Amino acid sequence: MSDAEPRPVLEPLPERVAVSYVMPVLNEAGHLARAVEAILSQEYEGESELVLALGASTDDTDRIAAELAAADPRIRTVANPLNDIPKGLNAAIRASRHPVVIRVDAHAELPPGYTAAAVEILRRTGCGNLGGVMVAKGEGLVQQAIARAYNSPFGLGGGVYHHGEDETPADSAYLGVFRREVLFAVGLYDDHLRRAEDWELNSRIRAAGYQVLFTPKLKVTYWPRASLDALRRQMYATGVWRGHLVRLQKGTPWRYLPPPAVALIVGLSLLCLLLQALGVLRGPLGNAAWLAHLAAAGYLVGASAVGMTRLGGESLTDRLLNAVVLITMHLSWGAGFLRGVAFGAERTVDRSRVK
């Protein structure tokens, strides 16, 4: 939308406006009850409802969801048999009824006062969507290390929703508190995507002239993946779909480029090592390959040093895990990004929570 075009103006929100929480759910038996409790205990004076989009879980998630819905009339469920997050979110949004739509996650916990603060900011600013800070927490050595990386700019980059301190317009928003009419004006989530749905939706919201806002007043507890293998699979799938969006949108903010750059360098170094071991890469070309080795070693040493010294942790084991987590994040996301840019996402699925 050009600056010369008129910006859409949203009607003021009424006092105590009703809100709809929407949550996609898949294999969340260990977290669902706690996440729902944080939603239902919000001290908000307006009417509220929670719509759960239930994927094809293989644990006790469906039983827990049914028990929760039977115990509280504010909870309803819809089916999401293909497990795709955008499809589940769209089904939940269509089944919801209220003017404010709040996306929530089964691995996240809303703090007290979240809803009241979010509605007040929507009313004050007239924005179309807003989000706050993702505060990652963990239980056990590995998940705690992953949480420390999430909370650091060295882990997932400079996204404002990881550590921003000032209210400001943003490219995207963590979770999201939406005006319902804005969601329908831009066509809801793109259900052809399996990841990166937030980035893509918020790009259309901004293109339509509505503001996407970050506020540090909203802080949400997030429980990340609890194993290195689950983190690797999550980061790879997320990177693939981010690269797929670059193909579609013909561009990307520069802050997404360092991980694919280091993945390319490390991959090139490994390829050169293999060719040198096979005797294929010799002479001047073999000597030149050491530039790739030096660059890859420089990254690995640098990432390890950052993990050991900048992410915190109480023990040497904690700091070593920090380094392993950082390198896993960077290389998995970066390799996925390169795959997505080169070939598209095709049927890439995040299987980090499939059991």
C-alpha cells in the first residue's frame, strides 16, 4: 500500500468487548491443561470463549480436551485432521464469534492481565494486530538451554518479540491479538502453508494498510522443544517455509540471511573435506578449499564462544549445551532456508511434535 492511498480506519472497540481465543492443538497432553487454565483464569470483564482446533493426536490430547470442554461451556472444539496449523487456526476463527481474536498456543501460558492489557492497546492504537514478548522457559538441562537460546538475539536473531523493550510497529507478532474484521479483510491465514503462517499473514495485514504492533507490556511464557532432535526438526521445517516465502515474496529482511550463509559455508567445507579425502580436490583447488575450512571453523568457534559466555547457565554442562543448541539452531534453520529458496517447501512438515 503506497503512502498516497488512504489508510483503513477501524471502528472504536466497545467497552468490555468480547474476545475469542483460538488454539491449534496436536499431541499436547503434557501442556494443554496448563495452557487452558492460564486462559480461563484471565481476569477480563468481557465475555470470552476458547476454540480448540484438534489435530490427529496420538497421545491423550483429545481425551483431555473433551474433559476440559465438558467442564467449562466457554470451551468448544473443531477438527483439524490434517494437522496443518493454518488450517486449524482458520477453522477455529470461523467457528469463533467475537470481535477480538487472540491466538494462543498449547506450549504457551498467558500471564495474568494479558487479555485486558491487549484489548486496551488495541483500543488505544487502532492497530490490526499486536503481540508481545516470547519468554521461553525450560525444564531439564536441554530444554533450559534451548530456552536460553530462544531468549537471546544470538539464537533466533533480532526479532523484536524476543527481547524488544519499546512499543513499536513490527513486521510480525508473536501469537497475535487481532481485530476480527482485519483477519477477514485479508483472507485469514494462508492454509497452503505449513509453517511461516504468521510472517505471511502479517505481511498481508501491513500491505492492506493496517498496523502490526509490538508491545513489551505483553509477555507470554513459551515452552520450547525439549530435545536436540526435536529442535533440529523444528528449525529445519521453519527454515524451509521461510525460504519458500522468499520465493513467493521475492525478498527478505537481511536479518534472516546469516543462518543460511553459515550453513552454506559449513556445507561447503564438509564437501571439500570429502573431495580432499577422495583425492579429487588437489593442488591449487585443494589449497583454496582451506578458505572454506577456516571460515567454517571460525563460525563454529565463534558460536561456541557465544554459547559459553553470553547465554548464561550455572554449570559447564549448561554452557556447553548452549553452544550445541546455538549451532543446531543456526545450521538447521539455515539449511532449511536454502532448501526452501532453491526448491520450495513442497510437503515439508514440522514433525518435531509428532509421536
